[in-house]
Amino acid sequence: MIRFEDVSVTYDGATEPTVRGVDFEVPEGELVLLVGPSGVGKSTLLGTVSGLVPHFTGGTLRGRVTVAGRDTRTHKPRELADVVGTVGQDPLSHFVTDTVEDELAYGMESLGLAPEVMRRRVEETLDLLGLASLRDRPIATLSGGQQQRVAIGSVLTPHPQVLVLDEPTSALDPAAAEEVLAVLQRLVHDLGTTVLMAEHRLERVIQYADQVALMPSPGATPLLGNPAEMMAVSPVYPPVVGLGRLADWTPLPLTVRDARRRAGALRDQLAHPHPQPQPAGNRAARAARVGAGGTRQAPVSAKAPTSAPTRRWRRPLRKPTTPSATPSAVAETRSLSVRRGHVEALRHVTLTITPGETIALMGRNGAGKSTLLNTLVGLVPPTTGSVLTTGVPPHRTAPPDLVRRVGLVPQEPRDLLYADTVAAECAAADRDAQADPGTCRALVSELLPGIQDDTHPRDLSEGQRLTLALAVVLTARPPLLLLDEPTRGLDYGAKARLVTLLRGLAAEGHAIVLATHDVELAAELAHRVVLLAEGEVIADGPTAEVVVSSPSFAPQVTKILAPQEWLTVAQVREALA
């Protein structure tokens, strides 16, 4: 269905090809997963299938790419639209209409399908992706994960023969990601759809792949093989594979179920004489909360709004205590509620964030995570209740003062990047933060080794742009750092560098709050997890206590080694050593 024949792509001004020597075939009705570190050219290779590369991006394509017999060199993207459906890393750049239902219908209108066919397919897609309740919502009011599902749905409705997906689950919560992947598997198995997908969160997708195309390094020739064989040699791999490598299991397991079947001996080995793991971060978080308020704050469950019937299971087991002003708190909210249009995005949220604490905000798409971050940084004012960040209300604080108190890395890094080169971005960040020249550039070198000063931010991968935005925000060294989906587009190596940097900042006393669907990141980094649902805090406690008890938010190692409470491969490795 898709044939790459000695394909190389060189962008204008580049001295070396971004991809080279690509020569393999994707058979009809298979799901092939592109795997490799950030910046190796996965998005470029996907773009050659839809014709976006080079017709839209520019550059030179050598070799030949054919899709259903059509040569992408001679067929522009609009001439491939009936065969290929594409969803890129940035869903916002994909939309052309204002509402969910109109967006799902647009592609079919462009192809001239009959109205009755369009209506049926829109309804089917709304049900498949859990979007029925959002059908009339303006796309601009949706969360990032909801927008991702709409973008995927808009390419499903025309029923293309080939789907090209770039990080399709990066902004989705675990349950929504499973739903989308189940839909893709159904399309592959039942309808014979061919899927070519790039995804960094391999723990979610590796078990669905028929084959893996491994791109080990920039410019290297891709390797094609079955998933277990490729994971044995890949520089990036999910925790289930990491545990299999550590335990020397052959063949390597790709699913939690396979790993659990083999883990009996490993559980026995870990049970004695080693005690159950207590991550240092959790102990530090407990100590911070005890020092701040005398006793650890109990999880808060907000009461239901007065217009809704009282639900017995929503009542707190004990009356939550309204915290007094905490001198050592970096930020705190008291009965914070935020209404955005007709949606009550946050309901009576009371939280205290202390120095040196790393908190993971988790929950379904649309639960209120991004709204809470935007409130803490002053972009959204409270409707009722109060919010203080380093002792001041952020929505009433001038930006030059606020930038040295709190920094936000948004889901869309382009919102922070406006210069033409990496060097210019860094120079502007140094000036805005009143930092020593070179401060931002040093952070970029630490996080993104090898990135040149004259590189345009638009030429970076999504993960690289996100990391550059993080360096810009960190230049001011704010006491409170907020990150919205910080691992979106990052491979495991880049994620490890990010974890190291954030741990160092926490050790220096910075408070860090991450809104994330990445359960592995929460297990690795967070002292404390706050679960949100419909704008309410439904759980708040040490990471091990919250995620271990949640089937949706438990990391792979926890699921494999339960009932023992291990969170990461690194913990297991340290215990065995």
C-alpha cells in the first residue's frame, strides 16, 4: 500500500539529509509504528506519504514514495486526500471549521459525498471517539486532548485507505488513548485500513503494531522487523521492555499481561529482603506538608454545585479544613472556582503548593488541569474563591514582576516562541528575565544538545520546540514552574534529561506543577498526585498511594509487579543491585 524506494529528504539550507536510505514497504491492512529518538526525521517521513513533503514544506525529495500506486512526487496533497488521511502533532493547525460536528463533516464535503452518507459517518465517528456530548461545542473551547480526538475523527469520516498519524495519543488521557487505539485496531483488522504511525509513548502503542520501523539516529537507514526484535535493539523502549531487559526475559514482553505471566520469580526476588519501596520524593513531600501546616492536608472533595442533585458518594468523609495562610507556601488556592462560558471548569479547589514539591495534576481530558495552571499564572481570573502565587494574586500582578514569580510552559510552545533563531529566542529570554547573557543558551545546550544557534524554531520537532520553550521560562528561575503536558513529543532520552533538570530545580526549592497524562513521568518525578474530575479534586496524596490504587493511572511496572508497590524500572534495578 505504501512503498518507500531509497527515499532521502534534504531541506533547503541543510547540509545533510533529514532522512536517507528509506527503503521498505507497508502492506495493506497493517499498522506499522515508526520508532526513534526525537529529531531523527519521523515526522518528515510521514509527510512524504501525504505529499506535504516536499510540496508544502519545501526541500528536495530523492527516491520514490507511492501510495496505492500514486507517486507523491507528481500528486499534490489534495490529489491524495481521498486515499490518505493525516493527523499531525499540532491539531490546531488541522482545523478549518468552528464546531466539532462541522469539522467531522468538512473532509467529506470536500470529496463531494452524499449528505445521507455524511450524516451516518459523522454519527458513527462521534460514537467511536466518545465525542457525542461535544458535537455542538466550539473547537476553541475544547481541551487539548478533546481537540486531538476531533482531529483524528475528521480524517476517519472520509474512510481513507491509509492513515498517517504523528503522536496521535500525546494529548490524550490513558482511557481516551486506549479508546482511540482500539478504534485504529478495528479499522486495521476489520476494514483493512493501513496505518503508519509515529509515537513516543510506546507503552501505549507497541502491542498494537504489526511491524516496527526503527530510525535509530538522524540520517541512519531505518530497520524494519517485528516489534519484539526491534525493541531488543532500539535506543528507545517502554518500561515493560526495560523491565524485560533487566530481568533478561526472552523474547521481550510487549504487554503488561505477558510480563505479569513471567514476573513471579522477579516478585519473589524483590520481596525479600528488600522493604516495599518508599520513593524519596514522597517522603520529602510529606515532610514539606508537615512543615507547612502541622499535618498533611487531607484530600479535598468539593461539594456538588447547588443546581445539581446531591450525590452521597461525592460527600467528603470529613469536613475539609480551609487552610490558613501559609507563609512558606509558593502558591495556594482557597475554594477556587472558575466558570468559562457555560462550563464550570473548576469547582471549590483548595490546594497548597510548598517549596521543593513536585505535583502531577492528572485526570481525564477536560477535567480542569490546564485551567488550574492558567489560573495560577494569572491568565484566567477566579470566578469565586482566591488564588495566591508567591503571596500575590497573579491575575492582578504586572507581567514583568510575575515572570520572576511563576512560569508556564503551555501545551503549544509556539505561543512563547516568536524569534527567527534559537539564539535570538535565548537573547530575548535573558533580557526579559534580567538574567546574565548566555543563561538561556546554557539551558538549551543541557536539554537539547546539538541544536545550532541559527536554527529556526519552526524547523525543530514538536518535542524540541517544547524543550526550547521550557528553557525560555526557566531563564527567570521562577519559584513556581508550571508545565502543561511537558513530555508531549519527547522520546525517553529527552524525558530522562527533563526529569534530571526538574529534580535539580526541586532540590533547589522550586515548586513544580505538571499537568500530564504521562503516568510514567508522574511515577518517575512527582512527590504528590492530584486527581481532577469535572473540575473537582477527587484525590490528593503521595504518588505511590494515588497511582497504585488507580487502574487508569498506574504505571506499567506497578501493574506488572502488583501487589508490590514498585513504580519504575529504576527502583527495581536499584533494589536488585
